[in-house]
Amino acid sequence: MISARLRKTYPARPDSASFSLDLEFQATAGVTVLFGPSGSGKTLTLDLIAGFVRPDDGRILLDDDILFDQTARVNLAPQARNCGYVFQNYALFPHMTLRQNLEFAAERRPRLERHRRVNEMLEKFRLVDAAGRRPHEVSGGQRQRCCIARALIGAPKLLLFDEPAQGLDAPLRAEFYEVLRQVRADFKTPTLLVTHSLDECFELGEEMMVVREGRLVQSGTPAAILEQPANVDVARLLGIFNLLPAEIRALDPGRNTSKVQMGEYELDGPYLPGHLKGDRVTVCVRPESLQALERNGKPGANQIPAQLERTVQKPQGMRLEFAGGIAVDLSRNDYDRVRDTKDWVIEFPRESLRVL
Amino acid sequence: MQIDWFPLWLSLRVAFISTAMALVAGLWLAYILANREFRGKEVLDAAITLPLVLPPTVLGYYLLVLLAGNSPLGKLWENIFGSPLVFTWKAAVLAALLHALPLLVKSARAALESVDRSLERAARNLGASEWRLFWRVTLPLAHRSILAAVALAFARSLGDFGVTLMVAGNIPGRTQTVAVAIYDAYEAGNTMVARTLVLVISAVALLILTLANRLSPAKT
């Protein structure tokens, strides 16, 4: 288990604004994903844990080992931290073969054991045929597997991945996900993985930490965070919600109902705990939860009229973008049924209505 | 025409020894400048570069003050080796070193800094000591640029004139290097000797610079 309290400040420079990181978290077994936009401090967090950058203050505990403690003046060198690091660009030594890369990582082991361990990893990661070649002579997938094997060969207590699937094409990304699932099953090493891809959070993460401007803004399982983002900022970061300004007009906990005014229309929703009548809120609803229908006279309950601005093809169907920044995702079949519609209404199903 | 080839051999010997010394000291200094942050780093860098911009007479003067028989360093040398340092071929080595070192430090620092930092981080993360990291990762990746710097430093050492003249003098058969010998021959009216030595030293320098160009990593 890793437990970290990290503080690091970079003052403003002529070419960059000041940046301050202040994070406190714990991560147990499994894959914990650090999710956030570029420049939010995700990679810096990994660098602080790996010992490449010294925190200004804080404490890093890995199981029973203190890696860093400002108060006790403990600051282990990167060499002594026992964290495997998979770099964004893999950082394989270009002048060494894949086997030599693994041998370099195993050099502190006795010679016979080193030889056995290197061969074992080459086999496990399907690198035997490429072992004698240098990184630039092998495929992207082999480079990637070699980098993970190299990070694991020293039996680290923690694995750190810095945007490992960044820039990979779809087949390579799928291969990487498969390798990582295998690593998780075989090695059971706690893993911190940095990404700004929401797909990756769901594909790989058991736990997820949302980081914004150097602060932890929400943590939990990816499904729980998607179900209820902590605030508008998190919802905006996740990037998959319609976020619409509204006002709460009625709340009835007994009947589990609420009324929310959006523009000139009133929508019915479930009871909204933690809010008061008159609160100005943001309605947060996913595009696939909405329905786009042909208008027949006066809009019905939970329907608002809308002007279609454009349609966008998506891999799973069609996205309809309406005036006012409302997006609705439809399957191709559903879209085919309404494609000739001129006059639209958007229906907000009662149960999908959430506010932040 | 009788040509004394001693100055050429002496120059080659002086250049070889001073380059070897510059390589050892220069790599260490370059490593420090490329990897460490400390107070006075910029001053150290400027001090190392100084011989490239100061007139040879100033450098010669400094060396004479530092190493003359009545200076502490000069006395120390004499106590250890039994004879003074100035006006010997060893002083010519020091004079050449003064020019070779900054060239080597500047080029080696740039070469070391050009190595991808993530590779060095990866090596540290895999448990490599700074020593092993330097010999197994940084140096192999920077070796072509460093060898090119060595060739440049050697070529520069070969041609030193002013500082050598001031601290090693012009004693034929003992401290007369090829650059000094050319000047001497020209002054004495031995133009054939001067011309021959000029052509030979130019050819050697051309050869070394071609080698340096070949060793420099190809630009992409």
C-alpha cells in the first residue's frame, strides 16, 4: 500500500506560471488511476514518489518503508525506493538489446539468478525472439512489453505508469491493456497509472483519483465517479456530460420528487438531497440518457423544445448537437427513425436528472 | 635542406598528454556542470571558458606567476620533482591544457546534456548508482560527441603558440614545439623549413578535424 502526502511548489518564471501541488492519498492493491487534464500534476506526483523530484513537504510511505519524510529528514534516493517506473516514451536504453536492458535492471541479483530471471521475463512477455535486437529494431508492442518487463524484473513494491498508452494506435492500445491485465493477475503489484483518457480509467482502473490544478478533487471507483461527479469541475473534466444552468423550484423528500426550472421549462426529477429550494444548480446529464423526439404540438412533461445545430457521426451512433449546448446521443436505428424531423423536443427522463 | 623533426614529435607528445589530461578533468567538470546545481556554477563555467577569450600573453602571465620557481606551486613542484616546471616541455603541456580543457568541457557538457533525461531517470529507477549510470548509459550514448571533442582539443593543443612561448620558452631540442619552430624558422629566413612544417601541421590538423566531423553525431 502506498500512502502519500505531497507538497511541491514551483514559482512563476518568465516562460511559465507558478504551480502548486498539494495531494494526500492512499492506494492499495490493484490499479489506481490518476486522472486529470494536462498540467494538473499527475506526472509530477509519480516523479515525487519515484524520487526524481524532492517534495517541499510531506511524507511517502510504501508498505512499512518511509521513502520520504520531511519532518524526519528522510529522502531515499530513486535507486533505493523499489518502485518500477514505466515511462511515457518507454526509456529503453537504445544502445542495448532488449536482453541487455533486462540484464541492466537485474544486475544487483546474483549472476545465475539474474540469468534465470531475465529468461523468465523474456518468455513471460513473449520477447524471446526479439531479445537480441535493439529497441529501434523491434515493434512498438515489443518495446512496450520490454519496458514493463524491465520495470518488473526487480520485483518492485509499486508500479508507476506515466501515460503508457499515449499516442498508441488502437491495436497497440488493446495489446497494452491485455498485457497490463496479465501483469495485474500474475504479479499483483500495486499500480499507479497516470492518464487523461476516461476510457483507460474504466478499462484498467479499480480506483480512480481525479486531479485538477495540483489538488485531488474526487476519488472512488470509476463507476461511482461517473455516477455522481463531486462538482461541476469534475463533471467538466470527465467531459461526457451536458451541464446546464437551472434553479430548484420544489423539493419533496416524502414523494422523492423535485422540480427544476431550466429556462422557461420545468423538469421533474428525483428528490435532490443536500439542496434547498431556490438553489442555483447545474443539471448534469449524459447525452445518451436524453431522448430527441419530433415535436407534436405543446412539449410534454420533461420535454423542452430545441433547435438542432448539427449532427456528428460517432463510432456507436450519432450525436445531435442542439442550441444551448445540449448534446443527445442516439443509436443509428433511433436516429434513422427521427432523421427527417424539423421541429425537435428533448426529453429529460425523470430518473436521469442529477444536479451539481 | 635539413629539417629538425623534433618540434613536430614534441608537439604531438604535448598534444597527446594535454588532451588525455583534459579528457579526465574535462569529463569530470562537464559531468558536474551538466548534473549538479550548486552556488557558483555559472562562475565556474565562466572560469573554465576564460582561456578561450583571454589573450595568450595574459594566460602565459598567469601561468608564470602561478608556477615560477618562487611561487608556492612552483616550489612544491620543485620539491617533489627536483627541478623547476617553467621552461620545460611539461610547462608546454600545461599551456596546451589551458586551451584544450575549455573546448573539451564545453563540448562534453553539451554531449552529456543531450542524453535523454528519461534514460538517466530510468537507470536510477532500476537501481543503478551514479557511477554505473555514467559508464553504462550516459557515456555510451554521448561517446561520439565526446570523441569529436577530444579530436578538437587535440588539434587545438597541437597549435598553441603564445602561452607555450611564455612558459616553456623556445629551447631547440627541449621545449621548441612546431608552432614555435615555424616562427623561429621564418624569423631566421629558413622559409623552406617553415613552409614544410606549416604544410605538415596543416595536414595533421586537417586529418584530425575530418575525424572530428566524422565522429560528430549526424544531424537529423
